[in-house]
Amino acid sequence: MKPSESTDPAPHEPNRVCDVVVVGGGPIGIETAIEMRRNGIDALVFEAGPLGHTISWWAPQTRWFSSNDRISIAGVPLYTIDQAKASREEYLNYLRSVVDQFDVPVETFSKVDKIEARPDDPRRWQVQARSKWIEASAVVLAIGGTDHPNRLNVPGEDLPHVDGYLREAHHYHGRRVLIVGGRNSAVEAAIRLHRVGAKVTLSYHRDELPEASIKYWLRPEIDGLIRSKAIEALFESRVTAITPERVDLDQTLPDGRHHTLHMHFDDVLTLIGYEQDKTLFKQLGIRMEDPGGKPIYNDETMETELPGIYVAGTAVGGTQSSKYQVFLENCHVHAAKINKHLLEYGIGSRNTDAKTQAKPSATPELNRQIEMNPES
């Protein structure tokens, strides 16, 4: 081999070059990008699904546990018409309005498949989303932590009538529904489906519902529905198999004896929590620690052990158990920490220009529309 020859792969020809790629178009990813643009940092956001993808698969009209002031982002207040906690629909509407207000460049339905260091410059990163390559000085992984439903690991859980998500409640009217789980998602689903006329059975592996971790406005109602037997509760029970015709459950009786129940259900909802997709962490070689495979990072800068690779939002918590410690409301500081570190490295500038500010309420295009059709 001649001295000038190299076996190193050539860098990918980028379709675009920017300062930072933010992976994840949820609240913290959006807030981080807005903070960057305020500081003259050219940030591009990629989201695998629609804007706020994780929130978008919540059941219709699900309400946040957190108050509106704690889940608002970028200094934009979040108001609801009745001053109640925001619903899924209200929050998605809020996210859209914030993105439009600040003109945040978000590429939806653009899953990031690969992140690589540039072979001739390990401080530069190349990101592949769909068929495009983007080159950047830094990457922020704001990928969340609830990508896939936890599995029961029993035969039959991939059957069509088994689901890890609650869908539109109307679908379940008049149907026999088994809900597996005993925390907020399962309890809220049980109440809502009972209200729309489903025959609900709740299977939980402990001898009673947990005292401290159920939303305070749900607990009295679920207790009353179970006491009145409007909802059947099978405590100390576990699903062992699912077939198209029945569900097998092993239950421990108060006297310690075990018996097996064979019951028919039209739908089975396995609402037992969610796990983080760690594909990008593993691909990059980011070290993780227990519990939950939390990525190792510098708490002052949010940077991982890889220069230029940051984590933000609930992604820092890995796969969290039922006792969540990392929420949207305690992640807002991540955006400021990352931006401060990027500015120290000379990425961006504190001199912002017009494109980093909120859009004016009346653009030239809107003025023309009003002039041509004033009654609109």
C-alpha cells in the first residue's frame, strides 16, 4: 500500500451542514432548539413521527398530571379554556403554535437511523435521517424514554386484540376489556372505558392498588368502582397466556392457594409501562448505568463522554420504573446547560438576528390575504 493511501472510509457527502442536530421533536427538543436559535446557533430538529410523537399516541383527551406552568416551554404561557390541566389535544396544539411562532425547523417523520463521527474530524458528526446526511458540530439526543410498551412475555401477546396503548375510548363500547396493570395508565383507562360502556376487568399483580402513585383525582373513583364491582379487580393475578378465545390468569387467593382463571375478552390492554429505545446510545457506544440503562453524562453540561454528543429531557433517565424521577418539568434546565457549553466552544453567537425571534403576528403574506379577502 502506498503511503498516501488510507483504509479509513470517506466522509459522507452532506445534504446540509448546520451547527447542531436535535434528535427528538418533543417539548424539550423543541425548547432546546429555540434556545439555540436565540443564541445564533443553527439547529435542525428531527422527529421520527409527528411533532411531539410520544404525546401524540396518548389516548384522546388524556390530561397531564403536571400543571400548565410546569410544562410550558420557551417562555410561552400555556393556557386552557377552563384553566384545567392541559389535555393531549391542547398540548399538541400548543407545541405546534410554539414551533410556528419561533419558526423552528423540524423535519417530522424523519427517523434518525445513524450517527457517525466524521472519519477525518472526530469533533464533527454526521447524521443520517431517511436518505439524507446532515453534518453538524454537535448532536442533542432528546429521544425521551417511553418508546415501546413493556411486554408481558407470555404466549399470544402479539395477537391483534392485544395492545400496549389505549386507543379512542369509543372503540371499546359494549366490549369485554382486560386491562393489565395497576398504576396511572391502567387506572385511568379502566375508569374511562367503564364510562363509555365497556365491561372492564383489571388484573394487577399485587394485593391492592399502590397508595402513593395514582393521580389524586383518579384514586377515589377507581376505589369506588372496584368496591361496587362495576369494575372487576383481580388482585395478585398474572396473565400466563392469551389466545383468540381466552386469557389464562394465575391468581393467588387470600389463603395462599393458586388457581387458574380462563376468561374471554374482546380486547386486552397491557398498560404496564414503557421502555426507552436505546438504539442510538448503543450505536454510538455511550456508556449506560443501572437502573434503567441511564446514559452517563456531565450534569453541568449534559455532554456525554463523546465530545459533541449531548442528552436532554427524559432521555437522561433511561427506562424509568413506575417511580418516575425525571419528568418534563424538571428538564427545562437542560436547554440552558447545553447552550452555555456550546457557546463556550465558540458555536453560535449571542448576537441574534430576526430569524431567531418569534414570527410577527402579521406577515406580508397574511397582509396580502387580508387585503384581497378582508372578511376572512
